[in-house]
Amino acid sequence: MRMLVLGAGLQGSACAYDLLQNPEVTEVRIADLNIHHLPEFLAPHSGPRLIPTPLDVRDREAVLGVMRQTDAVMSAIPYYFNLDLATLAVEAGVHFTDLGGNTEIVLGQKQLDARARAKGISVVPDTGLAPGMVNILAQHGIEQLDEVRSVKIYVGGLPQHPEPPLNYQIVYSLEGVLDYYTTLSWVLRGGKPTQVKALSEIEPVDFPSPIGTLEAFHTAGGLSLMANRYEGKIPTMEYKTLRYPGHAKMMEAIRDLGLLDLEPVEVKGGRVVPRDVFINVVGPRLRKPKGQDLVALRVVVQGTRGGQATSLAWELVDRYDAKTGITAMMRTTGYSLSITGQMQARRQIAPGVHTPDEAVPAAAYIAELQKRGIAIRQIQD
């Protein structure tokens, strides 16, 4: 398998690392505008199998040229490039998967379905942690029940040792986090797609010690297209982000004061975007180079089976890997991207454009995570 990873940031590097653990992968190209500062955990793999490749993803011909040298493409760059990149992958006749996170982009990618089928390749957007892993688990539960009453998904990337005032550290793009905090979230209420405000409807969720009680609140993107897919079929479906208690109210106040707005304002004769200022001021304070993170996840599917009320639930707590220096968020997100790309290259996913819940075989996916020490356990809800 010859694989192309777009983006040499945290998730792209973790994806490349995971690909390199598989001897069936003969070549990993990791492409970015700047490929001179790859993380230390990739250093032992320097050689003919790992090919750092300078690439501007806005250069159509250059991207097509690199894609045509590979079997599958994994995109770990900002979501707003993914529709164009998926279109190019279909043109090149190679499998494509991305971390996604934006429902409108995914709807656009769905329009490529007939062309992808004709080329015999698959496109699978939204294949990280959330969306991605959680959707596969939710679908796994749905398929085991005769009738589903509710699907509830909870996920959070958190510091193991929280520091006030926000008790949070950057585990991926702060820009992406703020998008989720300011965008309306799609849920199913009474079987109908409904939009709810981000950071709203806070509820406690208990995890085993030493994590304890976290708070959960609505954010956008985590359901991918599941709310559309199950409209009128499942009464309740929602996705919530997990944080340490108190975080949501502080971020709500910051948002409502206008500090996350995208419209420029005049400041001392100049024009500035409030969110840009917030990111540049707060970002460095939330980056903890030596901070160890964790990922907490729970998926609960309730309904009936054989006429009996049944609740199925899965839980994951994954932590920073001190041996490699790979964070829990990189393991659960970047590895998920890698697993999906490898499944595509092995033809385990049918041609066409599919979200993870539509196409990724849950049992095989969970087994692949287990091989990497990412243990999803079924619990009694």
C-alpha cells in the first residue's frame, strides 16, 4: 500500500506514524507546505518508506500528481479544503478519507458518490474521533436493537492535570474548538432535526476515578449526517462535548461578550477580528508542550430488543503515550484516520461516498483500535 497523508501537524503525523507500523504499507508520503519540523516520534522511521513532500493543497495539478502516485489519501488539514481534495481524489481514482467536522462540506462530498462508484473508489469523510469513532459505535448499537429510542454521544479531549481558569489545554486546533462553541448543533428531537445552541443544556457525566464528574454540553459537527439519516426513525439523537465542570459557562460568557465574533471591529484606528485576537492572546496560554492529555468517550444507545427494554453503552478512556510522546487525542483521531484509510486500500469499504457509520465495519474497526492499545469497553449503562 502506498499512502498519502495531507498535513504534517499533530493528527497527520500521528496518522503517518500508525501507517508506518504496518509492514504492508510500503510508502507513506506526508505532505504539507512546511515539512521541515516533523515530530520526534517519526524520526526513527526516516528512510525510503517515509517521504516528506512539500505541497500546497491549493495547487490543483501538484495535488493530482502526488495523488496519482498513491493508493489512498488521508486528509488531516482544515476541513474547508476537503471538498476540493475529495473531488481531486475521485478524478485521480484513489481512495480518500478526512477528519471532516463540517456537515455542509460532507453534504457536498456526498454529491461525488456516483463518480466515486464509477471509479471503483471510496470517499469517507468525518473519520476522526468525533465525528468518526463515536458514529461507528453509535451505529454498532443501533444495529443490535429492534427499535431505537435514543442515541447519546459524549466525547472530550482534556488535560490530565487541569489548570484554571478554563481547565483546558489545546489538543488540536483552537480555531476548530471555537467553531464548535459558536455554531448551532443539529440534534433529533421527536425524530425531527432541530438546531440547539452550542454550550447549552449542561449535564453531569460520571467517569471512573480519577476523572470523576465531567460536564457535557452541545457542540456542532459530532453527529455528522446521522441526524439526517435517522430523521423520523429515532426520536432522540444528540452529541455533547465533555469538559471539566465550569468550562461551558465561562466560554458562554466569552462568546456572548462578542470576543469570538468574526466581524471586524475598529480599535484605535485599525480593524481587527475579535476571534483572531482571542486566539492569539489565549492560544499560547492553553498550549502545554509537556501537558499530558486524556480522551474520555461514552456512547449510549437505548431501545428494545426481543420486546425488552435494552440499553447498550460503550466507554473509552485513553491517555497520553509517554513512550512515544503521542497524545491521546492524536491516538484516537490520527489513528482512526489511518485505520479507515487502510480499510479503504484493502477494499473493506464499498465504492462510493459514505460516512463512517454507513460503511466502516464496527467489529473490525474496534479490533484494530485494540491492537493499538485503544480499548473500547462495553459497559452497563
